[in-house]
Amino acid sequence: MKPFSNSKVFKDGWLPTSGQIQGASEVTYWEWTWAAATSVNSNSIALSLACAGCTLPGNPVSRHQPLVYVRPDPLHPLRTVPGNLRSTTLFLLVFLEMEYIHILRRAQFCYGVDTIRQGQTVADGETLVSEDEAFELGFFSPENSTFRFVGIWYKVDVKAVVWVANRDSPISNRNGVLRIGLDGNLVVLNGNNTSLVWSSNVSGLSNNTAAILQNTGNLVLSNNESIGDTSRAHWQSFDEPTDTFLPGMRVPVSSAIGEFRVFRSWKSANDPSPGNYTMGVDPKGGPQIIIWDRMTRRWRSGQWNSVIFTGIPNMSNIASFLYGFKLSQPDENRTQYFTYDPSGPSDLLRFRLGWDGREQQLRWDDDQKTWTVLQTQPDPANICDLYNHCGNHAVCDNSKAPKCTCLDGFRPRVPDQWSRGHWSGGCERRVQLQCQRTNGTNTTTRQNGEQDGFKGTRRVKLPDSSRLSLSVMNVDACASRCLGNCSCNAYAFVSGIGCMIWEGDLVDLQHLDQAGNLQFFYRIHNSELDGGRKISNTVIIIISVLGACLLVVSIWLLWRYKKKVKRLPVVSSMPCCKDDDVALSNELKTKDFSADLSGPTDILIDGSQVNGPELTIVNFSSVAAATKNFCEANRLGQGGFGVVYKGEMPGGQEVAVKRLSGTSGQGIEEFKNEITLIAKLQHRNLVRLLGCSIEGEEKMLIYEYLPNKSLDYFLFDESKQALLDWRTRGRRNTSFRSSDYTSLLAYAWSLWNEDKAMELDSAMHRPTMAAVVLMLESEAPALPMPKQPTYTSMRSLVDADYSMDIHETASASSKDVTVTMVDGR
């Protein structure tokens, strides 16, 4: 309250507002009462007044009688007093003047007064308190500082300052005051009310203004008749915040405004002057909260999806449709506003941008009498929270080492820096987009089948600097819109936002574990797509995905098969097993596959000479003609190597053709090794190798044909065992050639009688295994001189006659007697 100068007290309990009344017809007064000193209470102040020889009508008092002045109520009805009541006057003593002024001041600002009017002041040491006593306004000094500032803070914690008026102009002493200026503005004065420190600075105001501190912490300046009505306010602190966002604030979001930097940090923990960091809203491509370090982005929240900011997935734990951040509908100026509704009306919350560039959401814990930090952005424990930490086209994952990886289809732009952990250079495309090669002409790329495709990625914060396409209503249309625009590098269709298009570099990509449903598609060259297949632009169900994969695999196998068939040599087009003449190669026309191979010659295999019988290299068409196009009727069997066919060479010689199967594990080297080995082991008792064919992927061996097949063909077939009885098999081993002995049995009996049975077949006459290996591996082995053989394929006359006698005897007596002959094997 303004101190009274030459204050007077008039009869009927009226006190003038200011000055000495002389000749006025009407004067405005505040109501006051007389009372005995014993009735003093917490809302009253005891005063000793001196009466200068006068008596107040209706309530006579004596001089120096203790009186009680009841604190005036600003909302109490006012009265007018006729000017003719000027005669009765009380003159206050000098002591009363000083004490009254001090006590009256303290009485007004110590008991919850929330309003200041014209003519009133708030001096240093006095405060305004909101009606619910949540907020308090007054002068304060930061910790470890002597400068004085006018600010608003939570009453529960004087250090929780939420707004500062004169942050650029601190007061160095305690003589500052806050008042309503003559022009109707709120002003902060220094010293003897002469030096202006701060002003609300609104033009065109009347001197009929007042300011009120609301329960939201908002200081509102308006006319007296509209106190507390923010819609008719001339000025309010919520429109000029410092570093703190409070529930009840409105932050405008408008494309016309653009980036709106609302909050600015303190310079240091003890200095409220403006710091280096600002926080506000970027409305482009879906509104998001941004923290700037001077002119550079430091952190962003990700786009707003009507419930949470997508770059803060854990925000869903403390927000819902009922409480948390809300974005209003556009007003007549197409401006929207971000607000915040706490989950409980009694919760004390604040969002503060610290001097270190980190925003914190804090809630007052009344039990612990401290502030609880709900979240901090950017997170000090997550370096990936910092804006674009890995550079363009790279994803930052704080849980991995290294933390930065390029998107598929991209590579580090500066590899040597990247390998040393300097990732700010980001990544670049491995293959230029086809759309860019054709200068944006999509027709050519479709005709050539090389149209660019899109690759999807999940659990990644959507890139910055997107553009909304409001007319697109589904993901397919969004993909088509991006594909038709050569400048479009990525797209996403997000519930609550719509179709998002990125035309520049993909920046500030961060892996988010809790953002499982968040997905966007980025454009890459067709060759960079997995398996050469484009990623679908629709949300494909599992069955469709499996069906598409099966179709692609089938097409690929068919393509592989056709490609292999095309590489095969062209064979005769004659029908299978037809006996028409087929033109053979010159090799087979001029070469006679005789069983009597005359002399050894050389065959060139892989650049080395192999000594052995002559081998003929035959082309594929000749072999196909000999086997009648590999007819199934000529098929003899099949093994691990492949299928064996019967063939007929010119001159009528029959051969067996061994054709390497395409599924065989043998390659060209193994095939040549087999040729080399068999060529070295040519022997009259082994199946002879007559020739080979190597052409393309076809590899074949040509053997002599065995019409009687193998021994097991007779041994293990009950119907054919009779064709090879013991007599036929045992007589082959009992043949013996000698002029001294009639048979092998006679020769063995003679050696037995002479005690020389071991000479019948001595092991010493046999070659050692080392000698056998040397013979097989050596290209020109030194073979030992042969000795007289014990066995021979020729029978002696005695053996022949003996055999005939037995046969005749058995035949003659077959009807009468059964004769059994046991011959040794």
C-alpha cells in the first residue's frame, strides 16, 4: 500500500487513501473500525493514536487510547464521504507515521495477497502469494549470488524458480520495488523509485490496471474490472517464459510461425541471465520439441502422433489420452497449442531446460520434500540421444559396439575416420539411384526392369525434416507418391500423423527398443535389395510373405535349370531309341575300337604326359549317337558317379558309357584324376577304358562292354546260379602246366613227399606291398623278371582226358548211380 503522506483520520471511522483533504466535495475512503486493544487478533494491528482535542461522533475516545486497525479488504464496497466532514482531524505523531507505514505494508503482503493495483508496491522482502498458496512472487538471490531478481517460484521450495523478470538487469542492492507504473505497465524500479530495471512494455494501457498471481503460476496484467481473465489480459508471464514450462501454459504451433524458440536456459546454475540453450517447437512434418545449442540442434523429441512424441517411446508410461501433453485443434488463425494436463490436480510439476542443455521433467515429492526427476532429455547415459550423432544415413544404437552402422545399401563416407570412431561424416550410397541416373525418368526404368525399390527398417526414430502429404490416406498411396517423385528418399505412414515424405538426407536415426511398431521405408537401388526382390509396400500378412518367398524360390530354381540346359551341347534331335543313322564324328569313323590295343601311346591330360594305352577323346554328339540319345532302354545302371548306358560304336563294337551326373560331387579335376588312374591300371583282367568325353559340363568315360555282366549278377540271383556251378568255377583254378607232372595235385603230392610243400606257392616269390605301390604310382616302373608260373590257363592232355572220362561215366550211369566229384578250388 502507498505510504500516507500527512495522513488524517476523520470521524465515523473513515481513512482517506492519500494526502490531506481540503475543500473536496467528495473523497473515497477505506473502511476501518475502532476497538479496544484487547480485541487484537492475527488479522489486526494495534495502534496508539493521538487525538488533538477532538471527539469522534458516536464513538468518543481519549487521547493516546490504544486502537485497532483492521486490514483493509480490496474487494470491500467503497463509500463516498461528503466534503463537509473536514473539521474533525487527527494528527499522527512522527513515530506513528513511520511505524504505521511499516506495519501496514507487512500486514498487506504477509497474509496471502495475490493482487497489486495502481499506487501499490511490492518492495524487496515482500511477496505476492497465489490464492492456493502454490506460487509466490518476490525478490530473490540465486545461490552464491548477491544480485536481486524479481521472480516466481514454488512456495514449497524457494529454489524452484519458474520465471524471472529482470534476468538481463540484476539489482545490486535491496532497494528494488515492483509496482504498477503510471502508464499501466508492471515495472521493476531500483533505488528511490527512479531507475527503471524492467517493464511489461505494453503500449496503449490506461492507469486502471492491476496484476494478479494465479494458481497456475501465471502473473496476469489486466484492467481492474477483468482481473484474472486471461482472455482479456494485456500481458501475462506465460507469454514470456524463461526456462520452465508449467501445466497450464500454451505453446503455439503454426506453420506461419515456424520454429518457435520459447524457453531459454540460465547462463549458469547461479546466473539467470540468458544462456546458450533454447527449447521450442518445430511444426514442419509433424510437430516435435527441439533443443538448440545456439543455432545447432542438440536434441529432438520425434514427431507427435497425437499421444506421445515418437522419439520418446517410454513417454507412454507417463502419458495417455486423459493426461499428459495435448495438441489443440487449429483456431481461426490455423494455430494449434501444446498444453499439459497432470494426472493429479494437486501434483506440482515443471519442465525445466537446465543451463547444461538438458530438459528435465520434475515432480514434487511431498513426503521426501524434494523434486523427483521423471525423465531427462537428452539422456546423459545415452550418447545416441544427441542429435545426428552418427551422421547422415547411419543408425546409432547405444547398446552395441560400435554404436554406429550404415543403413543397408550405404557405406561410410570417410572410411578411415569411421574406423577410428569418428562417425560424424555419416554414410553415402554404394550404388546411385536409377532414378537419378535417368534424370528422374521413371518410364525407362520400368521398361528395363531396374526400377529403384524401398527397404523397410523398424525400431528406429523417424528421420528429421520430413514433409507431410495430407491428401494421402493409406500406406500404398504414400508409397506410390514417393516412388513417383525422384526427390523422395524415404516415406512412412504413421497412425496419428499420416503420410510422411523425406526428400533430403536421412538424419538423426536412433535405434529404439520400445518403438517396435515404428517403421519407415528408404529408397535404394534395385541391386541393393535382398535377393533382387523389392520390398512390398503393404503390410503383408505372414501367409502372403511365405507364399511370395516360395514363388521366388521356384522361379529361381526354374531359371537355374533352364540356364543349365542352355549350356549343354546340341545333340541329335532324333527320337529316343530310333535306329536311324546318326552322323558320327571323324574320330569314331576313323578309329577302330579294337580289343587288341596294339602299343602304348601318350594322351595329354592337364598339360602332363601319362604313359598308358591309347585313349580316344570323343565329342559329345558322337557319344549321344552311340547311345541313341541316352535312351532309357540302353540304360545299364546307376551309381554315385552317374548313369551308365550301353552304346554301339561303328563296326558293331559295344561299349559302356559312364555319364557324370549333374548332382555328383565330382568336378573336372576329380574326373581327370580318374582318367589318369584308370589309364595307369590298364590290365587284361580289368575292364578296359577305351575313351573319354569332356565338353561343357558333360563328362563321360567309355569302357568296354561286359555282356555277361559282373559275378554278383550270377551269385546272388537264384535263377542264374545254375549257369555258374562249382565245376565251371573250380576247374579254372586247377589247371596246371608241367611236362613232369600230370596235374597240380600230382605236383603238390611230390612236393609234400620231398618236404617242400612251402614251395608250392611261396610268399617270398610275391612282390611286397611297397613294390606294388611303387609300381602303381611310378610312371615308368622297373618290373622284376617273371618266373615260371605255377598255374596256367591251358589244361594238360591228362586233365582233359580225365575230365572227359568223368563226364562220360556220370552220363552213362545217370539213371542208375549218382557220382559226386569233389574238386579243389
